[in-house]
Amino acid sequence: MRLDEITRPDFPILERIVNDRPLVYLDSAASSQKPRTVLEAMTRYYERSHANVHRSIHTLGEEATELYETARDRVQRFIGAGAREEVVLTRGTTDGLNLVADAIAHTLRRGDEILITEMEHHSNVIPWQMAARLAGATVRAIPITADGLLDLTAFQPLLGQRTRVVAFTHVSNVLGTITPVAEICRLARAAGAVTVVDGAQAAPHMPLDMPSLGCDFYVFSSHKILGPTGIGVLWGRREVLERLEPTRGGGEMIKEVWIDRAQWNDLPWRFEPGTPPIAEAVGLTAAIEYLEKVGMERIQEHGRELTARCMAALAAVPGVTVYGPRRPEQRGAVVAFSVAGLHPHDVAALLDAEGIAVRAGHHCAQPLMRCLGVVGTSRVSFSVFNSPEEVDRLATAVAGLSSAL
Amino acid sequence: MLHVGDGRITAARFLGDSCAICTASADVVAELVEGRRGAEATALGVAEVLDVLQADIRPTRMRCVTLPLTVLGAALGVKS
């Protein structure tokens, strides 16, 4: 049985009829849909166990704490992290990147350099611009090649004694490019720079193993891996995380507080002030358990098959340009394209009229749009429940738009 | 681009790389402001443009309708 045939019944939202057609949801890179087990786990938590975590000395408080901390253990296993202390639960990828950038900002000096890439999502651009502005540091970017890969020959000369941070995406949210994380991290470490990887588009689609990636920080969101919104993961290598001063204060992140000073809590709670997203953590656990049951290798294979089919089908439509690396094994499960003579917003609106949900616009990657020389693109992205037939429906619809011009 | 003579807009033209709604809105705005005085043109509101467009515009696309009005305002601001 194909993966989509197994998983489709698990996603209640796929029963939706949109504009008189069965929904074809091709926007999982923006936010994935949720399997029933995630929805049920969160409802069950609110109906049976909700209380605040960590200091509630009563049954519900203990249950909530255990459920919340279980999410950390599940994440640790899911990403192959060495210790649960290295797993900080955040509000999402953007929050995690801001957390790291804020903390590192306090260690930067005038003249330091932060290296990003031309294909970063704004959430891995703006926090570094802010950090640089605070410290008088500079943000520079590793260029991309014509076929949408990172230009590693240009990377090495950019990497110097002043490079303090190399922050880059694991999988581009537009081009789908899978970057050589381990190689970049090895070079960056040799130059004495800290590495921060935006894993938002990788975590939903491939097995993750922190030790083999070799980065210092890895960040992703729950809502893109079939879990709820409002929670995400920041993994940090313990010795690097230990050196960072927390930049957000509040309850739970301290051990002892006086009027004029405080002693920070241990990792990872030092970076989790205030009441955390508890129900969301329960949902995240259920999402990870779902993904593990299906198997990340199988999910990756399914994504590749759909991507290859989609690239071939769209490239065959006259007037359609497909962006990013040509070889499906070099990319994640996203395909950005444009239709000559049609603005991407119109493409998305016309496809929506046929019940097909795609993303359109600059995809929070304006520097990359400038590199591509476009105002925006349309983008389809896949999840475990998408079928080859849905790809064909998309291709037929796009061909219809193209021929109508 | 606005041509102004004797305090009135004698011609309004636009160049844009935009979606169908934004292009249509810009077209309507250009048509509606011709012959108006600066203050009358500034007073042009989204309701008037929607009246002419006669289309079902969703909330997420309202910015596509209003962008030409913002550009018009900026152009008039520069001129005044």
C-alpha cells in the first residue's frame, strides 16, 4: 500500500470540500495538517490533566509536568540528541532563532561577522541583522549557484577570523535545496564559528541525527511536523548552550532569586521562562509518535517520489518555470514554479477555485526572490498524505491556466 | 505617473508587475482620478474602486486593491 493510502484516513481535514472539489492541500511547508491522534491527545489533556507544570504539588500538576517533559524525551529521540538537557522547547522556529541570536548578540563585538545564505527565510535573516546592529557586527551571505545550490567555493573565502556565526537553512523553503550541513559545520567549526541550522523544512521530511550533522544549534517547529502551532524545538550542543546567557527572564528559569540578582536554573529550563505551551507539547509528542510509526525514511522516500513527479509534470507545461535543483535527491518536498504571464497570487487564487491550496508570494525570502529575478513564485509542498493523483490534478490545473492565456 | 495641469490631474498612468486584482485596481484608480483636483483625488476611497471593480474580493486580497490608492497618495503627497 502506498503511504498516502495508509495515512489519508488519519487526517480529518482531508474530508473538506473546497469550492465544490475535494481539498488538495499542497501547502504543508507553510503549515502541515494534523492527524487525529494529535487532536485527540490535546483534547484528552485539556479534559483530563490540565494544570500548570513543575511546581504544582497535586495530581493534575504532576500529570501535566510528566506529559510536558515527555515531549522533551520524544524530541530527544526523534533528533538523535545526546541528552534531554539539550532540548529547549520554544514557541517555534522563529522563536528559537531569535532566542539564539539574542543570546549570541551579547557576545558579539564590533567588526564581527555573521554569515547567512542568500536563500534564508526572513526568520533566519532578521534576528541576525538585529544582533549585528546591537554589536556593530556585519551580516554577509553565502551566494547560491544558478541551479539553486549553495556556492561552497564562495563560502570558504567568506569564512574568516571575524566570522562568529554561520546560520543557514537545512532545506530551502523555496528551492527545496538540501544543504551539506555536516560539511558547512566542519568548515565553520575549524574557523571558530558557531553554527545555527534552520531545520523547519527538514524536520518534517527526513530522519535527523544531531551528532552526524555536527551543528551547534538546530531549530524547528511543531506545526510543520504534523503537530500543533505555538511550540517548537531548539536543540543546542550542551557545552555551547551552557555558555549562553539567557536573555528572557521569568518564572521557572531560575533557582534562587534576590531583589538584585538571581541564580539561573539548569539546562534546559534556563531558557524556558514562564508557563510553557503544555497542551502543544502533548500534541508534539503525538505528532512525533505518528511520524515515527510511519517511519521517517519512508516519509522521505514518499516526498521524493511526489517531488520528482511534480517537477516532471510542471516542467512539461508550456510557460512554466520550475526553480531549484534539478535532481529530486538534492531537494526536500517543495516545488516552486511560475507560470509565464500570470502573477503568483493569481495562480494561487485560480488553483484555489479548483480546491487546490498552494502558497504564493515571496515566501518570506525576499533576498532569494531578488537572486531569482522574480517578484514571487507559486509553491507546492507535500506531506505524508499527498498522493500522485493530487500531483496530477495540480499539473492538469496548471496546464489549464497556462493554455487559457 | 500623474500629469497635472491647472491644478487638475490630466493623465494618470501606471507601470507594475502585479496580480490581476492589483492591476485592475490601478486601472480603475487611474481612470477615476483623471480630471480631479489634488484634494478630490486624495479623497478617492477604496469603496469607490470596489464599486467599479464589481468583484468578490476576499479580505486577504484587499491589500491588492488598496496598493494603487497608497501609491496615488504618495504621488500626490510628493506633488503638493
